[in-house]
Amino acid sequence: MKRYAILNNGGIKMSQIYDARIKSKRDTQANWESNNPLLLNGEIVLVDMTDGSLKIKIGNGTSNFNDLQYFEFGDSTVNVNWDDI
């Protein structure tokens, strides 16, 4: 997988190719809720639900895990207030 970034080094633009993969944090619903961490702005975490489904939360930099809404996959409808992210 190749990603491109434009770096600004003293006004000179340089391109650099990165081979990278991103791994998100993943844990059970019970562990997330008991630890209740503050999620960074844009931080994505994966939550293994007790019913076997997988949900995600995206941090806004000011709210703890328990105060953020789930983004659901599958047949669910996702309603997002992008101003909160």
C-alpha cells in the first residue's frame, strides 16, 4: 500500500512515499466502558459488542468513550453530526 505526503521543508515541497498500515485500538465493550478513556480528535476505536457485532467510536478530543455515540455498520443507519468530530 502506498501513500503520498507533501512535506514543506523551508518552503520547498518534497514528495515522500510511505508503505504503511494503520491498526486501530480494539477491545470489548466492557473494557472500553470500565476504562472510559478520552479519545483523541479523530481517533477511531473498535468495540466488540456482547452480541458479537462490531461497532466503532470516533473521538473528538474532549469527550470520554462513554460520552461518545457509536457509528454502526451493517443494516444500521448512521447519523453523524460532523461538527462534533
